Amino acid sequence: MKKLLIISFLLISGAAFSQPDIYPAPQNKGVIAIKNAIVHVGNGTVIQNGIVVIRDSKIEKVGAGITIPSDAKVYDAQGKHLYPGLISPITNLGIKDVSGMVPGTNDYQELGTLNPSVRSIVAYNTDNHVINVLRTNGILLANVVPQDEDGSNQLISGTSTVVQLDAWNWEDAAYKMDGQMHINIPSLVQRRSRFFMNSSSGDPEKEALEKLETIKQFFRQAKSYLDEKGHSVKNLKFEATKGLFDGSQKLFIHCNTVKEMLLGIDLAREFNFKPVLVGAVDSWQIAGLLKQQNIPVILSQMHALPASTDDDVDQPFKTPYLLQKAGVLFCIADNEGTTRGRNLMYNAGTAASYGLTKEQALSAITANAAKILGIDDRTGTIEEGKDANLVISEGDILDMEHSIIDLAFIQGRKINLDNKQTQLSERYQYKYGIKLKGPEKIQ
């Protein structure tokens, strides 16, 4: 018992005190210019020998052959690639740390089944040690989602917030507050867990439909409540749904099979909500319907086996191309628990090997993600007037072998790209006198 307590303390201490010398960059005041870069705008356009001028936090000019202001601090990116900051659209970053081993470091789900008033942002921990690892890979923004990971049957899990990954606290981090409400469509089939079958002995389809009716009844009651002009007592759960009913908030529907997706779409139609399908493994089968009804899709994890034994083994790799071909707005996520989201760009790279062009794959983790999250007026592409969220890579950012991030800016601030892993690498290279060739830094 004593050993377990010591191990737990060390794990918590490591999470709390790691990376003490990595802190947020100060606000940029002045002009920065990046020249001679291969600029990937994010909307399919590529500018050779491009120049990007940043003034304070915004992009002021983008193009080839434009004049660089005399007072600008200039970075020469000769032969390197300049990208919009990558966006992770579905993650528990900052609200989950040491998994189930140390419950005190996890705050990604709540008790109960109907939790619309839960807000992920107030639990977001900017000192989470995973954040800096993602930044080193070019991921600069993330949508932090309250999730039901252990099958506790949360039907409404709460609201998510987009954060920028260089902040002192959650107030600084918030990029778009409470933009999405998340619901989970119950599974219509009995699924085998890692160790045993679902403990339910009843009809899984009947139980799922009953749970779905519970969600509908809740929203019907919430609508009636909000239609009333005044209340002697406020119902916080009903109040939390205002954004869904007035259209300022989107409904993110977590589902996978065709039946689950159709049930989710039907629910959104009944209340005139703005739906987005999350997970959506079988979305390629109803791509025409999704295009017709203008319903976006977030593909949660591509490096996985297909949902059905009848599908091609590489079906998850081909799904982005099929959605692109049908004209469906989609983006790509990486919610794999073991990698903690750091392989986002390699998921997109896989899609580029199965039908998408490189620029389409890039859009799936930049421009498209920004559109779906409702932040495309501020970020997602390298265009004048948008926030200077930029990444410079020595090679193709979608290629695991050549993606080496040299420099990154969040809202014009040059951020520190160190993390615990790079610090440990440098520590032991120094200890054993090993001199490894690192990336050539931009001066």
C-alpha cells in the first residue's frame, strides 16, 4: 500500500511540476515578416517564395513579391513550408492527464446522464504536459470536449470550447467559448468490450431507443421552459440549451453506424438544431444525404479497423476521399488515447495516400476544421486579417519522416517549442556526450 501511495505521489508530482521553464510567450507588438517560404494557404492555394507579414496578432499581407516593412523582424524560411496552425477538433486535452491511474488528474466526464450545463473550459488545465507535445507537432488549437469514455451512458455530456495552446490559464486559452453541445447516440447493437460482453441482458435496440427518447423529452421540456417569459426558479440544465435553440451553438452528435447517424439527424431536425456528426465511421454510406442536408462530419480516428467485417480493411483510410468526392464538409481528428492526439497530421497524411490531394488533406485539419468549429473568420487559413496562427516545417507536415517543426506562432506570438520529451532527449545527449543532428533553426 505504501508503495502505491509513493507511485501515485510521483505521478501527480510529475504532472504538476514538469516543464517549469516552458511558459506562454508575451503579446507581439510590432511587425514580423516570414520570407522565401512555400506558403500553404489552407484553402488549396500554394504560394512559392511567399511572404507573410504579421502586425501584432494579425496577418497583414500574404503573397509573392510583396514589400517587407523596414521595421519588420524577418525570418528567412528558404526551402521550408509555411502552414496554418493545425486544429484538433475533438480532444480531451487539458482535462485528462494520467488516465485512470490517478483520478485526481482527470476531469473529462461527469456523473449522471443529462449534463448540458457541464462546461469543459472551466476544467481545462493549461499546465497539462501533453499540450507542449502537440505544439511541437504543429497543433496550435484544440476543441476540448467533455466525453463519455468508459461507457457510463452519458446522453448529453456538455459543451466544448476551442482553446489556443499557449496560455497561463483557461481564461487566456479560450478561443471560442462553449460553441458546441455534445450528445451521444446510444449503440443499437450489443458490443463486446475489451474483457466481456455488454452486461445488459435485454434488447439493445429497444434500450437505445428508450435512451434516445429520454434525450428528446429533455429537449422538449427545455424548449417549453425557454418559451416561457419568466421563471421564479432557474433550471440550469434547461438554461444551458439556449444556444442550441437560438442557433448560436451547434449540436455535435457522437455516433458511428448509419442507423445511429439517421437517428441523430432526425433528432436535430425535430428541434431545428445545427448538427455535426462526430465519429461517423459509416458516413461514406450516406454521403449523398449529408451533402443534401449540409451536415458536416468529424472523423474521429482513421488509424483503426473498419466498423464492419464486411467493409474493406482500408475503409477508414478511404472515407475522407469519398466524403470529399460527394462534396461533404468534413475534418479529421485524432482521439486515440495512446498517442494523445499528436498524430493528427499523420491521419491526414494517410488520407492523402488514399485519394485526397495533399492540399485537401491539409484543409481537413485546418480550414475545414475551422469552418465546422465556427472559427473560420479568425483562423484556419493564411489570409489577410486573420490571426497569425502559423507553423513552419522543414518538410511536408503530413509526412512523419520529414515533418520537423522549426517555428510556430499563435496570434503573432513566437511560442516555445520545447516539451518534456525534447528536454529529456537533450539532457541525456549531454550526459553521454552524444551529438545528434537536430533541425536547422530559422534565424
